[in-house]
Amino acid sequence: MHKISIVTPVHNKEAYINKTLDSILSQTYTDFELILVDDGSTDNSGLICDQYALTDLRIKVIHQHNAGVSAARNTGIRAAQYSLIAFIDADDSWDCTFLEQMQDLISNFPDLSFYSSMYAYIINDKIQLAENPFHIRKDFVKFNLIDKCCYKGRFPIHTSSVILTKKAIERAGFFDERIYVFEDYDLFLRIALFSEIAYLNRKPLSFYNIDVPPETKPRGRVPLLNRHWVSLMAKFDNDLDKNRNLKLLLDRSTLNQLVRYRGRREYKDEIKLILSRVEKENYGFKYRIIYSLPVKLGNILLNLYSLYIRTKTWLN
């Protein structure tokens, strides 16, 4: 069995963090350390973290001035004493067997650097399955993130469902502290340039809480575009000639994520510049339609498409 360091960034999560911490401390696999990074909380989150640390020696709390989620995770990673790093955000939760079952996955793929379980959303207090890209009945799947996800531009993983090796994070250059929207995709993709992913394809073991109001997040309802991953993708330029699927993935991700900024006049020039990097053949039919329609009509189409995807996922 491999010892694991768990890193949890915390910023103003007093309404959620007890459930998160209880899900960690109820794990059937217990040989871990938990590093809570209080990123300048102004509510009682830091106090709650300190109270939990008094009851369990595995918990370490680091208090720092607010620097953003990427910086908070990097603080936790650098303080970690073990070679495997699990992440869980302070409003998400795990099945009590998450770490135990992930140990099984890691043992089957000891040479990889990247591991993930299936996950589900919590929406209106109900569990809704996330899209599963593997329609095969196998417990363990190994895949190339770039090749698997290039057409949709969406990843079948999220921060609270993954375990990474500390060496891989260091090699990739840690979380980019300039980014606080899709900062996880950015790091995952940099690691995917040199490691495949081992995927636990049994059942959802990680639960991504969508019920958190966007306005309560430090980044706000509509984050600053210059702090979004789509504004900082140029770091991958040197790898594009070697991997055409990488270009397709970046372009489709850009089109996915830039939709919410359409129609915002303050970003007109930035959007035009970002879209100029997207190759026309990578738009596909859906995005050709969406980006040619008026914003309101395009949003209706997107909402219908999202409803179709959720319904399809639920029925499967």
C-alpha cells in the first residue's frame, strides 16, 4: 500500500467543509496525511480546520494570505511528505472507499503518474452521473488524455477524483498560479504530455458539488478572462507540431469555455484574439452554429444540448 498526501485548498467554505472533512476521515484506507491550506478565509473555515486538526494527528493546517486556488494547492503539494498526492476541494466529498479502491488501481499501474476514479455531480442535493467515456465492462482502463478527449474538449476527470505523483507535478511545473479557472485542466494536460492515465471504471467514488453558488467563489460568477485557462494556452505551442490532437483539444476546449463570455463587450478584443488562434476546421458543426448566432439564441441551443447530454448520461 502507498502512503498518500491529501491536499485541500480552503477559502470561505464553512457551509461545506465539515462534510468534506468527514468524508476524508471516514476512509477505509487510513494511512494518509491531510494538508488543509486555509487561503485567507474571512469566515470560520480556518477555525473549523484548526478544530479538526486538534482531533486527528494526520491533519496539518497551513494558513496563508489569499493567493488563489492554484497557489493554495501548490503550498500543500510542497508541504506533502508522501510521493502520491490526492486532491479534494473543500466543498466536494468522497465515497468512504475512494482511497482504498484507488490503491487497487495504483497497484495495477505502478509505472504511471496519473490516476483517476469515476465521479458524479451533486446537483440539487441529488447524485447525477458524469459522462463516462468508457462503454466497456472493465474495472481498470488506461488511456491517453489527449487522444481520448480531443474531439469533445472535455475531460472525464476532475480535481477531486485524481491522484498524481509528486514527481509528475514537479516535472510539469505545478499549478499555474496565474490561472484560477480550469487550472486543473491546465496541469492535467501538461502531465498528459508524458503520462497516460489509469482510470478506475467501477462506480463514482468522488462527488463534485455543483450546488455551491458561483457568486460565493473567489473568482465570482463570471471570472476575469485574463485569469482563465483559455487566455494562457500559448505555453503548449512548442508541443503542437508533434501532436495534432493536442491542437484539436485546445481549440475545442477554447470554444467550450469561451461561450460564456460571448456578448460581454468588455472582452470583445480579447475574445477576438483568442478565437484567432482556433483553426477553422476545428470548430465542428456545433460551434460553427453557436458562434454565428446571436448570443441569446446560441445560449438556448447550448442549454438544449446540455439537457440532451445530461439525459443521455442518466439513461446510460
